[in-house]
Amino acid sequence: MRIVLGVIVLAVASWFFSALLGTPEEVASAQGPSEWVSSKQCAECHEQIYNEWKSSPHANSWNNEDVRVQSDDFANKDCIDCHAPRPVFETGLGERVLPRSARRSEGVDCLTCHLLPDGGMAGTITNPRVACQPTTRRELQRVSLCAGCHDQHKTVQQWKATPFAEHREGCMECHMPYRDGTPEGGRLHTMPGGHYINMVRTAVTFTGEIDDAGLPAVTVANVGGGHSYPTDERSRASDIWWRTIPEGAELGADGVATEGGDWQHLHRIRDPYRHETDMVSTLLHFGDSRTLTIEDSLAAEGPVEVVLVYKRTPYYRDKDTGLAMELDAVSNPFDDSELVHRVVIEP
Ligand code: HEC
Ligand code: HEC
Ligand code: HEC
Ligand code: HEC
Ligand code: HEC
């Protein structure tokens, strides 16, 4: 009896609402699909953006191998929050994001950044005639859109200390450049960072010289990072290694000489993680430069090759076992890092 009554009430209610708002079909056609449940729905009309996003670390944030290992396959539930988040306009810009329970494998998806609580999309235009119902929301262009997730590892705090913050040049300026150089072309959705070594290369310059004491020295300067280098305290490090090479040595495929002496570790640029209380931060803040001297008699013997490498894990993994190694056990840094810059200093 109660069920029958419920059905009647529902039927009356739905008749009432459709009379008020138009038939369900009319409502659906103005709004596109009745519900936005997946980024795949956007692909039909925003193919290029979809493909860029699909290839990006954001799209991979749930399936990412390193995240899986460190979160114990997300048994650590704290890790779900930012790696499979609910829409930020729903949880509130600048607020801590919250985890979602559905379609987690889409990671940080289109809905995370664009879906508004009313079912439309935050955009730079308002157009109610379009299926996804974009509405102009200027917050989309602000740093607070990224901050809910990206201050976990202090990137936003670091940015605030640079002239970019003063000039209101936010994260988009560098991480979402105009696709074809003009605003009409829209913004690049791959959002390159540490997984794109060419992006990393724009952060710093690396130069070599023989200093006043006659010793080889290198200088690394943060000229293009919008924050400290390398940003992300948890997982990133940048190391300087050197070795002697024979006169006229040729370059190999990995960008360094094909032959040379043993690699020696000179310096590490990194912010220690919370529990690493015995370490001091050596992060290179925006606008700063640092000179390091090679005080080793070996270096006087011939040309010295010095490299700056970027690491997505703070330690080096053994090629065969995958286990972390001490720095002095590393024989070839390129087994587990990428070349940022290289200089050769002649004695
Ligand atoms: C507040 C948001 C937030 C939470 C919570 C969070 N992460 Fe992340 N995570 C990020 C962001 C943002 C990045 C991108 C790197 C950066 O910060 O510069 C990232 C990157 C990573 C990376 C590097 C991925 C790569 O491809 O190199 C790992 C690994 C990682 N997170 C593991 C975890 C683990 C494990 C947890 C839970 C203990 C966790 N994260 C919780 C926001 C978060
Ligand atoms: C049936 C086609 C269609 C689907 C599906 C669709 N959109 Fe759109 N979207 C459009 C059209 C058309 C425009 C308007 C483009 C214009 O006027 O420049 C638009 C505009 C937008 C805008 C504003 C663009 C700007 O210049 O600011 C955003 C943001 C957006 N869509 C996001 C999404 C997202 C996210 C999804 C998936 C959840 C989605 N759209 C699904 C057709 C669609
Ligand atoms: C990490 C946040 C984020 C994700 C994920 C994201 N977007 Fe965007 N999107 C933005 C921002 C920020 C803008 C730039 C607004 C501006 O130009 O001021 C933008 C711009 C757009 C535009 C306007 C046109 C253009 O090319 O700039 C469309 C359409 C759009 N996004 C659709 C999508 C779709 C579809 C997806 C998923 C495939 C997606 N976005 C994923 C943040 C995001
Ligand atoms: C809801 C959380 C969230 C929001 C909002 C968000 N991100 Fe991310 N972002 C992440 C996570 C998580 C990762 C790490 C993905 C991975 O590698 O597993 C990441 C990675 C990145 C990376 C590193 C890419 C690389 O090459 O490793 C960049 C750059 C980035 N985001 C830029 C932005 C910008 C710019 C915005 C604002 C327009 C933004 N993000 C908004 C969560 C977020
Ligand atoms: C002036 C250009 C510029 C601005 C502005 C800028 N960045 Fe970056 N960002 C870079 C460069 C270059 C790198 C690569 C070097 C590095 O990691 O520091 C990078 C790296 C990153 C990474 C990758 C870290 C990783 O673990 O892979 C994230 C995440 C990131 N930026 C987020 C942001 C956020 C969030 C903002 C805004 C608060 C921002 N960036 C502003 C240039 C910029």
C-alpha cells in the first residue's frame, strides 16, 4: 500500500515539475546529458583538450605506479583526497579537497576543475544554449583553483614569495600556456611539470668556470621556476655530479660523454620531507643562484664534465632489485634520473 501511494505521489510530483519546467526531453536537450558522470562525455565535443588531459599526470593520478606503491594501493585513505578528488567548485575553492567514491581511475579529471554545483561548467564564457552550459567564473583563472591540492607540497607558498605573485602571474602562465600562442587557441591541458624534462630545463641555468683559486666551479640559478626549484618536497630532487673525461670525448645518446672517470656526487637540491628532521633544505628559491666548487685534485687533470640531473624519487633505485641505494653506491646516475643541463670545464 505504502509503495503504491509513493508511486502516485512521485507521478504527481513529476507531472507538476515537468509542467513547470518543460518536458523531461526539453530539459535534457538544453543540458546535454542529464548528468555529467565522466570526463569521457566531454571527449565528443572537446576532443583535443580531452587528448591532452588524457596524456597528462592529472589523468594518471589514480593509476600512477609510484603513488600506488607509496599509498599501499590507497589503503592509506588520506591519499585519495587529491588523487581522485570531488569537484573543487563543490568543496569550495581554496578549501581542502575531498575524495570521491566513483570513477576514481579518471584521477584529477575535467569535472574536478570545471563542474559547478548547478550542473554547468566553469569557463571563460557564458552560453546557456550549449550542452555543457558554461558560465564565466573568474576563479577558474586564480591560483586558488590549484591551491587546494598544490599547497600540500608548499608550491603555492613558494610562488607567493616570488615577483610572479606580485604581478599576478599565476600557475596558468607557465603550466597552461596558450596552445598556439594566442588566447583564441585555448590553453594547453597537458599541464607539464616534473614529468616533462623540457619544462624542467626552463627553470634553471647551469654554467661552469675556473674560479679565482684555479678550481672548477659550477653555478646553478633559478631563473624560470615560478617557485623554488625543484618544487614538491616529497618526491623530487636535483643532483649535481661530476667526473673527468678524455680530451675530445664524444657525446652519447644520454647527452653525456661516452667515456670518463667515475661519477662523483657534488650537491643535492632538495627540501626534506616532514619526517626527515635531520636534513636542512637546500631548495633553490626563485631568483637565487648557488656556486659549487670542485675541490678535488683529480679535477685538475683534464676536462671536467659536470651534470645537473632531475629526479622524481629522492633516492636512486638499484636497476636490478628496485631497492633504494646510498649515494656512494650509485655508479651511473642516469640509470634513475634525467639530464637537465651539462657543462664541460677545461682546466
Ligand atoms: C592535498 C593533496 C594531496 C594529497 C592528500 C596527497 N597528494 Fe600526492 N600529490 C599531490 C600533488 C599536487 C602532486 C604533484 C606533485 C607536486 O606536489 O608538486 C602529488 C604527487 C604525488 C607523487 C608523485 C607522483 C609522480 O608521478 O612522481 C606521489 C608518489 C604521491 N603524490 C603520493 C601520495 C601519497 C602516498 C599520498 C598519501 C600519503 C598522497 N600523495 C596524498 C597532492 C596530494
Ligand atoms: C555536445 C557537445 C559538448 C559536450 C558533451 C561538452 N561540451 Fe563543453 N562546450 C561545448 C561548446 C559548443 C562550447 C562553446 C564553445 C564556444 O562558444 O567557444 C563549450 C564550452 C565549454 C567551456 C567554456 C569554454 C571557454 O571558452 O571558457 C567549458 C569549460 C567546457 N565546455 C567544458 C566541458 C566539460 C568539462 C565537458 C564534459 C563534462 C563538456 N564541456 C562537454 C560543447 C560541449
Ligand atoms: C586541473 C584543472 C583542469 C582540468 C583537469 C581540466 N581543465 Fe579545462 N581549464 C582549466 C583552466 C584553469 C582553464 C583556463 C581558463 C582560462 O583560459 O582562463 C581551462 C580551460 C578550458 C576550456 C576553455 C578553452 C581552452 O582550451 O582553454 C575548455 C573547453 C576546457 N577547459 C575543458 C576541459 C575538459 C573537457 C577537460 C577534461 C578533458 C578539462 N578542461 C580539464 C582547468 C582544468
Ligand atoms: C584536485 C586536485 C588538483 C587540482 C585542483 C590541481 N591539481 Fe595539479 N596535480 C594534482 C595531482 C594529484 C598531481 C600529481 C599527479 C601524479 O603524477 O600522480 C598533480 C600534478 C600537477 C603537475 C605536475 C605535472 C608533472 O609533469 O608531473 C602540474 C604542473 C600541475 N599539477 C599543475 C596544476 C595547475 C596549474 C592547477 C590549477 C590550474 C592544478 N594543477 C590543479 C592535483 C591537482
Ligand atoms: C614562471 C613560470 C612558472 C610559474 C608562474 C609556476 N610554475 Fe610550476 N614549474 C615551472 C617550472 C619551470 C617547473 C619545473 C621545475 C621545478 O620543478 O621547479 C615547474 C614545476 C611545477 C610542478 C612539478 C613538480 C613535480 O613534482 O613534478 C608543479 C606541481 C608546479 N610547478 C605547480 C605550480 C603551481 C601550483 C603554480 C602556481 C602557484 C606554479 N607552478 C607556478 C614554472 C612555473
